[in-house]
Amino acid sequence: MRSNMPYRWMVSLLAVPITMGAALLHGPGSVAAPPANAVAIVAANRNDQVELAAAKRSTATPTATAVPPPTTTPTPSVAPTPTARPADMLKRVGIQAGHWQAKDLPDELARLRSSSGAFAAGYAEAQVNLEIAKRVVKLLQDRGVAADLLPATIPPGYDADAFVSIHADGASSGSSRGFKLATPWRTSRASQHLADTLTAEYAKSAKLPQDGAITINMRGYYAFNYRRHTHAIAKTTPAVIIETGFLTSAADRTMIVDRPDTVANGIANGIIRYLNEHDPNDGGSLLPPEFKTQRPLDPAGLDVRAAPSDTAKLLKRIDADGRLFVFQERDGWYQVFVRGESRMVGWVRMDQVTTTDDPPPAPPPETDS
């Protein structure tokens, strides 16, 4: 996918206890297995996805080991999901190969049928994504996860324990490099947890630098937009989109094209780690939070920073009339989109803003990256 795509208007911006499986494997050589009582080997069958839409998480409790607490601050309290998956139901994960079979997208996404992603040095992104995605699916299935290899078209209301869309980046300059991950605009605690484990395990395996420039298009990825599209994931499916590296970078291509097994190991390890750590009884973590539009408390305005820290890079100083659309909270900070700034996504301190009754922005058109 191309990182310098024209800006498209953003999606809805309204915007654990965690245990870790004893079988978790950190090394890039192989994938850690979930607890034996949580999964069993199964072949993927895409036809059963719609039938799973009413079911939620397994009640099996992973085996725990002592791990440092996460840095994620819980999102506002929400009611748990109404149902739980049967205890003997396998964990299900959707792995999408970005841009694969885009020409077959349904009418509601017809505009994206010509989307082919990045292309460099004779390599097409869709094929690179597919080679990695197939390996991730096999690794997960070998560890007892019901893993589905998904094309550009997502089954209606796709319901799973996790969904990961695999892409590769592109830029006009060959100097741009690194991987990055993004969650949907309205980020549930489960989605953020999945992003955290994927980031850690992918960095460890692929050993690529991390690019922190999360784009609006990544947050507004069409497969996340269950409010607008039928062919999108279910509201309660934890989701992440990953740019494995820049196809336009010779250094990144050495990894994502020449070493797809290493790349796949990193992604699979991150997913397995999430499945082991996530509390299946915490239904509230699956629901995206609802946030009101915010404004600065101080008449002099406030700073928007690149990370949730007072020492992070200053992106912009906004005045008291500025409006901020929130999609997640973390460690006493809100990650926000700044009204009127086409690409301004940053962090503001929660104690420096207050809610308003301003309506959220209009829904954006679907995006493919």
C-alpha cells in the first residue's frame, strides 16, 4: 500500500486483566503455542464465518505466567458482550492478504477494485502480501488456531478472536523504510493489546525499524468500517493493519521479499502472544469506546505531541477554539485527530481538555490503506 496517498476524510472518530500462556515463544525461529485447553488444530473454512457472527470469546482460561503489566490504560467502562463462545470452540483468526483479488470486491467497494498497492523492483504488493499471509495462516493452524486466509473481500460481519490485514508500504523515495501498525479509529482495549503484542514480536523477528507515521488511511481502512460496509469485520473483532516494510526500500525488500518466513514468524508470534494473554471473560475489552469531541481547557490552548509524553515531539499548538476528535486513551493521554488538519494525528493530555457537544465529523469514504 502507498504511504503517500491523498487524504481521505476520516471514519467515525467517536472513538485486561491479562494472562500469558506458558507456551509463549519469543524467538523468531518458531511460533509459540496457545494453552492446550484453548485451541486445537483445524483447517480453515471461510464459509462458517457468518455463522460465527453471534458468538463471542472462548471461556477457556489461559495458563498464566508472570509478565510485566501493560502500558495500556483501560478505555471507558462498557457492558460486556452479550454471549460467550463455547468452551470447546477454537480460537479463530482472520489473516487478510492486502489487495489480493481486489478486482472481486463487492459493489459497495467497487471504487477499490483497481487498487493494486505498491510496486517496486518488479514486485507487486498483492503477491508479496499473499506469500507472507499464507505462511502466517499455516503457522497458526499448526498451533491449533482456526486461521482463515482472506482476500480483499471480507465476509460480512466477520467475527473472530483477531483480524490482521497484511500490507507493504510504498513511497516515492527509496530512503523511506520501516514497519508500522494501526488499529481502527475507535480502538478497543483488545485491539490495542493486539497491536502491542504484534509490534513487540514483529520488531524482534524482522529487526526492521519502526515507522511511527500512522496515516489516516490506515486508521480508516475499509475492512474496519462495520458502520458503513457489510463486508467488514464485526464490531467486537480486535483488529490491526500492519505495513510489514517499504517495498520501495531495497533494505526492507531484503526482509519482506527474500525472507517471508521470518516476517510471518513475527506476525504469528504476536498473534499467539495476544491470544495467550487476552482474558476471554473480559467482554468489555472488545467493544470500541465512545468518545465526545474535546477542546482545550486553557484559554491559551494546548500542545499536540507525537507520543503520549510531555517530552515527545511537538506537532502543533492549537488555540482554545480548536476541536479534537478522540479515538483512544492511553496512560492519561488521548490520541486525537485535530479538526482542520488533514494529516494531524497526535496526543494530548486528558487533564488539559474538556468535552463538548460538537457532533463528530461526517463519515469518510472507504480507504484501502
